[in-house]
Amino acid sequence: MSAVRALEFGVPAWRDLKGVQSESEVDALAAPEQNPSMTQVKNSVWIPPLVLVTILEAQSMNPAVLIPILSTKFQEFDRSCTTIKVRTVQRPVMEFLWAVHKKLVLPTIVAVDSSGDAEEWASRQHFAYICPGPPPFPIPPIPNLLPSNSPFKSMTEELRKIRESAERQLLRDAQT
């Protein structure tokens, strides 16, 4: 038994969806009646780090608010990065959000615990991984499920480098 359902539905033309700039434009979007692009998804979607950070900065879970913000963020990323483009991630996320907005998909929401205790625990765990010495518990190996030429892998690697650089700077600042 699975809590995740497979869904298929028509979506707006990609050029229309990626070009929206306001909530009212998202509201006006509709899948064409003849020969719509079809999307096959589950009632949940993988959220890449760039999308998660953008959502947390937006402080909104409303898809009509998020779609224009994400479109702008993706375009900024594409202009600033020469090694990978986010188009392959952008389209399924944007189509999923549009479908949530139109109530074609009932999303499964997973919330981040941002309480003081949770942040302290996450910091201790993170620090345990970057400091020399044995980890506080065995770390299971993580299988590499993505092929080496996957755009997800390339984008994840770029974002990992950015995050690690920022974290190193925060640790330097904390030590002084």
C-alpha cells in the first residue's frame, strides 16, 4: 500500500507558465483544451535546494505567490551559472505548483522544525560531520542514484559548494 497516488493532467503551455509575473496571471492560466501538455506526477514532488531556499525566503506556501518568485529565481540562477541550467528542475516544480493551485493535486506537506531545540540538534549533527573524529553514530552509505551526467547531480553539486562555502565562513566567524 502506498500513500502516494500517480496523477496525470494537462498543464498550460510552458512559455506561459514560466513567464507569469503575478498572482493574477497564475490564476488566469489554464491548460489548453486541445492537445495540452500532459504531466505525470505523484501527489508529492522532490524539492531541490534552490526551490526550498526560495520558498523559505518567500515565507509563503501559496503556489500563486511562489510561481512568479521561483520563475524569477530560476532565471537569475541560469544567468549566473554557466555549468548547469535549472530548466530541467524548474518545469516539473512549476507544473506541480500550478496543479496544486488549481486543486488538481492534493500535496503532501512536510514541514521543517525550526524550533530552538531542533536548530541546536541540527547544528550539533552538522558540526559532528565536519569535525575530525568519529561520528556520534554510524553513518550509512548513501547510494548514488543519479547518473554522472544528470542535471540534478550537477545542480546539487553546485549548490553544495555554495552552501559549504557559506558554512565555512559562518564557522570562521563563530570561532573569532
